[in-house]
Amino acid sequence: MHKQAYAHGHRIPMLMVDEPQDIEFLVKESEVLTGQAGRIFVIAGADWLTYRVLWSQAGFKVEHLDDKGQVLHTQHQLPWEFVEHSVIEALQAGQLFTPSVPHRG
């Protein structure tokens, strides 16, 4: 399902996201383990774009973040719209990663 890697220039373990349906699971996993809404996803490319994705039964809220974690732009997308988002395009190109969430011990 996931391969662990390290993002270029970062010491935080990252998981490579392989399948679009993994996003919903990863968001829910992060919310349960951290108590915070959504999960961060990184598009590994020249710009290293960062997004926070929040899932609900109504669809996805996708926040494009700056390098300080501030929201630059927000999109609300239905599931069939989200499949055309750049997050999914990056996934299909093998360039979508998410920081590992520490499991409570």
C-alpha cells in the first residue's frame, strides 16, 4: 500500500501514496492519531507543493499551503471532481507523498 521514503532535503519519513482510494484512509488515520482535521500531502517536484486534504462524505476540501503552513487557496470538490485535481495527477506520476504519522505507543 505504501512505501516509506524521505523527501528531498527533509528528515521526516514520508509515505509514497499509491492509489487514489488510499487518500481517504490516510486522512482518517491522521485525524484519529493526531486529533487534527485533515492530512498533509506533498507533491515531489521542482516546487514541492504542499496540500492539506480534509475528507467528508460530501467530498474533499483541499487547501494549498505555503512553506509556513498558511492556506493560500481552498477548493471544495466532489469525489468525481477530485480525481482530476493535481494531487491525483501527482499520485499517478509517483510523486505524491505524505509525512508518516507517529503511532501512539
